[in-house]
Amino acid sequence: MFEPFYRIPQSDRWQHGGTGLGLALVKKLVEYLQGKIEVTSSHGWAMFTVQLPLSL
């Protein structure tokens, strides 16, 4: 889920939105900030939880 995906070159870019990089970029940023990201799903819904360390 957190890996980038690529589109088939012949597909219509306007038919499906997005670049396929959103969650991959979020995961990299969270890891860079020494945090963690988790996902749970239930009844067709997904919940993303991001935990970041406090900076004192």
C-alpha cells in the first residue's frame, strides 16, 4: 500500500486521478521524522494513524 505504483502509458490520465505517489511520499516523510504510520481497515473504510516524536 505504501509503495509507489505506475500507470500503463496508454491509459487515459484524465480518467483516473492521482500520481500513485501520495502514500509512498507520506511514509518516507514520516520515517524521515522518526515516526511511524499504520493503517487499519473495517467495513470498507481505512484509517491511517501517524505517530511523530515530540521535540523538546
